[in-house]
Amino acid sequence: QVQLVESGGGLVQAGGSLRLSCAASGSIFSINAMGWYRPAPGKQRELVAAITGGGSTNYADSVKGRFTISRDNAKNTVYLQMNNLKPEDTAVYYCNADKSCSGYGCPEDWGQGTQVTVSS
């Protein structure tokens, strides 16, 4: 089944930008929705941004206007462009398929995530 590897995180000052990548070991063409998640205090992972195969997107209110999710099916990769970062964006970011995904072409588990740290 599909394995996911997140990358692109790092340390950035408030107002800066980062671009996260989620590389899949197999095709994501058949996955109807992919998303980026981050842990919330006292909660499980919250959905930050999601994108369908048709290009429809949605975002958490806290990141609207600042983050942009995209996908490149040919490269089996999902991206998250993060602009105007805020300290409260600090978290480990994960990508995954929508929970409706099942079968060989879907991820079995979460990846290790990529750390985003925003200072100031």
C-alpha cells in the first residue's frame, strides 16, 4: 500500500514561508482527497487543508488566505505552501488520504511528519 513521506519543514521567523511536500510511494491518482494535518492541544490531529483529485480545496479557518494546498498526480506528491507563518502554526505536519480511502492504493498509516517551528 501507499507510504507517505513528509518533508520541507524547518525553522522560520514569523511572517516567513515554507513549502511542505508529501511524497507517496505509489500513485495517488485514484485517491479522491488528500490532506495536511497537525496536532492540536488536547486534541487529535486536525485537518489544516484538503484537496480533491478535481482540484477542489478547503482550509481550516486559522490558515485561510495564508496556506495553499496542491497536488501533482504525475509526481505522486502533495504540497502545502505556507505563507505569513505565525508562531501558533508551530507543529508537526502530516499528510494523509481521506478516511474513505481503502484498499491497496491507500496509505496504511501516518508518516513521521515534518516539523514546522515559527519563532517570534
